[in-house]
Amino acid sequence: MDMALGGKRALVTGSSMGIGEAIARRLAGEGVAVVVHGRDAAEAERVAATIRTDGGSATAVVGDVGNDDGAADVAGKAIAALGGVDILVNNVGILTFATWADATPAMWAELHNINVLGAVRMIHQLVPAMRSAGWGRVVQISSAEASDPFAMFPHYAATKAALVNLTVSLAKDLTRTGVTANTVTPGIIRTAGVEAFYRQMAAARGWGDVWEEIEQHALHEILDNPVGRFGTRDEVADTVVFLCSPRAAYITAADIRVDGGSTGSVN
């Protein structure tokens, strides 16, 4: 299906690796001019260069959305590179591993500042112009932990729940403007970081070193789902691309779960 996105312009925050990289690549493949954002210049440029090699349009931008000036700088660079931004994907986020006992209020505040306020800052920077233009797309990347948190890292789960909540409020604020706001909520997705985490767990629990076996142990002992595997970055990216397209004009304030139908968790 043609997503009818040719000529649109997108900023994907935190797109120098992982799910964000896959989203940027998929959007570019649909004819969207993309700004690849990250805090590491070499990694952001690597992704942008790969997109250009594949025939797409991409510019690398470096900046920190964890403060007002940094967010304004990132938005300004994106607008300068593209001439405007029609699509904002708020993917940037951080995770620190901590239990309730370990997660200090300062750690809660740090994650909230990046994962929640980072998105809020970019919305403030870019959505007013979308409203004026009468067309735009805003997508937040949440996590299945927003509604089904583990006992571990509660500060992270709370930020992802906040993204789902604020998106509904934003969608209502954008009533009849032509701008939609939605959340995409991945389950366990096989990124490099996730694979490294579960390989470390496998070594500690004696699961072996064959990925397919590690994955099945993780599903049975940590978080199962009816599909019977982890998701892929491209499966998340394809969902985001659809929501960003004119094909999804009747979808707003939605939380689209890409989680294999997760059925519950252990611990």
C-alpha cells in the first residue's frame, strides 16, 4: 500500500540507533525527508548516510532534548534542514536499571525529564506550526510497561504511562486541526541493547548462548505472548509509518500496542 507520504518532513528523536533508527529508515523509504537525531554525531550521521545511500533524504542533527534550550536547538536545526516539520516522532528515552529500593527521587526526576518532558518540549516547539498548517502527525513511543510494569525500574514504567496519558490530552487539544496524536507501545523488541541484556541474563541463569533458546526462556520466565517471540524493530516502525500517513487520518488519541499480545509477567 502506498502510504502517500511523499514530500512530508519528519523529525525522529533518538533515531541514531534501535527502534528510532528503524522508524527513520522506514519513513525515508516512503519518501519522507527525515532528520535523524541523536547525541552522538557519528552515530546520527551513520544512520543518515545509510538512508541517503538507499536513495532517501536524511540529515543528521545532534542535540539534547533534556533542557529547553537544547530542544529549541534541535527543533531549529530540523526546521532549517527541512523547511518545516510535518511529522514528529518522540522516540528518545533513557532507562536506568533500579529497583524500588534503588531508584532515588533524583533518578525518577532524571527519567521524567528526558522521557516525558523531552517529548513535551518537542511538542511545544513543533506542533503550533502543524496546527497552523492544518496537517501534522505526532507519535510518542511508549512501552508495554506503561500498563503492565515489572517490579524492576518503576521510574521508567511511570514515564511511559505518562506518555500515553499526555497523548490523549494532546489529541483532544488538537481537535479539528488536521493534526493527530497517537502512541505506539512496543512489547519486548529485539534491539541490540535488549539482546545484550537477555544474553547477560542467560549467562547468569544457564540458558545457553543460542539466541532462539534464550528468547524462549525469556518468554516463559519473564513475559510471554501469544505470538511466541520477541518483536522486531521494523514491526514497530511499520506501525509508526502507518499512523504518520494520510491513511490513518481517522486515528487519534490511540495507543497502538505492538507487543505480540503480551499475556502477563513474572516478577
